Amino acid sequence: MHLAETDLGETLLILNFASRMLTAASDRDMVTDMALETLADFAAAPRVALWTLAPDGASLSLDRVFSGNASSRPALTVPVAGGAFERVFTEKRDMAFAPLPGAPAPLPAGPEPGQGCLVLPVVASSGLILGALSLETAAPAPETLASLRLLATVLAVSLDNARLFELAMVDGLTGLYMRRFYDARMAEELAALRPGGSACLVVFDIDHFKRVNDTWGHATGDMVLREFAHVVRQGVRRGHDLACRYGGEEFTLIMPATDAARALEIVEGVRHAASALAFPGIEPPLRITVSAGIAQADGPGHTAESLFARADTALYAAKEGGRDRAVVAK
């Protein structure tokens, strides 16, 4: 399918869509919401859904549905074998089917073609099938179908980029960004600081973590890391602060446009939530505490290395002061 198959207005809209999608490719949620809304507009479809193929290829999970200018995430898993999706994946092409009445998302019913549910495969450039798109719509005009195919291709590229980005930059155990992403983002944040601006770096460390591994085993240690990462994600400002697993039991938190007093409030919330964690079924009973060091950068001229050194020194002071506390660097 070529851009020539669409009219000039649609071509320009698709190119704009593609540039925004590829720019946001590392943010999977943003990519998905943007794509479903655009597909709904092009097809005049009241509902559009993205389905994600399981690693074993046996089932599809409903990723999200766009309807009524909002997205939702109903819990639904459907088998691939014996249904409409299997045909779409086998032939790697879009098909129209009869819709399944009452389903929480556009869902093709049975193997027989029909009207009302259009399914497009989402296939990476490598040929890897990532999932499928289903649209609640009658058979679209040829030029609209050409646009929908191109949009599905752009979505596939963006989702594959997001998948590869996650493999390279996200820690598989905790779901937080890894050290290499922290290094790049911290340097960017400090380079963007202007006179009068401020940013904070927090370094967290789980107290006596070696004792956790030695007493309860490494599987429990991994569970503690996962649970603390969850506490951090819940306790920070979504879309503002950036949490990373720096290494081992040490975590960092980049806090743009934030002074030390505000950072301390947020860190104290995280620290208290961590100390309240319960791990039922583990004997002897396990509780954790966390220490933190906070460093504030004011205006330009700071380096990532110098700011981390100050936060790390404050963390050491928290440890020396008895642990289970946060210290702000002077």
C-alpha cells in the first residue's frame, strides 16, 4: 500500500500522525491511545480495540478500547485457534467479520466473513505478529481502508520500537528504568536547568538488604525489590518524577522542577509506605526500612556525577545516623 492510494489531505494527516507516533515511540501508552483515537476518526468507528498477542501465540489479551473520546482497559482474553483472529494472522491481512454482540470490545464472531467488524493485523517490520486491531465499522471505502492499513503499519513500527526500548532500558525484575536510561535522562535534566530553576536527585537504599537475601533467600530478596519498586511508583508524581533501579538494592529518583523541601515530603511518603509493607507467609516475619539521600541542583552548571555524589553522601549520612531516614545534602 502506498501513500498515492490516499488523497492529499489524508496523506498529510497520516504523515503528521506517523511523526508524532515515532517521536513518542518509547511511551507505549501514549502511542496506543494516539493510534486508537486516530483510527476511530479515520474509520468513523464508535469503538476501536488493540489486542496483544501472548508470547506463546495461543491467546490475545485486550490491551485497551477507545470509545466515546476515552480509552478503557476491560479484562478479556480470547483464544487465537479456531477463530477469526487465526485467519487474520495466518494470512497477515485485514478481514471483515460479523461482530460478536455484547462484547466489551469490537470482537469478530466466527470464521465466516461478515459486516461490522474489521480486523487488521499488527505486524512488526521483522514479520513478528504483535497483535491485532479491531474496529466496529462496516466495510470501509477502498481509500479509507488504504489509510487504515497505513496507520496500522505505523502503529506496528511504534509498538515494536517501544518493545525494543523496554527490553533495552527497563529492568525486568522491577519494571523501573535501568542505569543507562537514568544516566541519559539525568544529563538532559541538568542541561535544561536555567537560572532560578531547580531539580532534585534522590538515592534510595534498602537497609540491610544483604540480610534479607541471607536469611530468607534470593527469591524473597527479589520480591522485596519488586514491592519497593511498586511503592516508589505509587508514591511519586506520575508523569513528573522518574524512578530508576540504579543497581542492586539502590534506586534513584529524578525530580524536575522540585526543591529539596518538596522532594523530602515525597520521599518521606515513600519511606513510610515501604516500612508498612507486609510479606505474609514469610518466617521469621520480614519488615524493611529504607534510607534516602536528597541533593538539589539550582540553576545551570551541575553535572550528573557531582549531583549523584552529593546525594550519595547524604545517603551515607542517613545510614550512619541510624538508617530508616532521609537526609538532604548541604
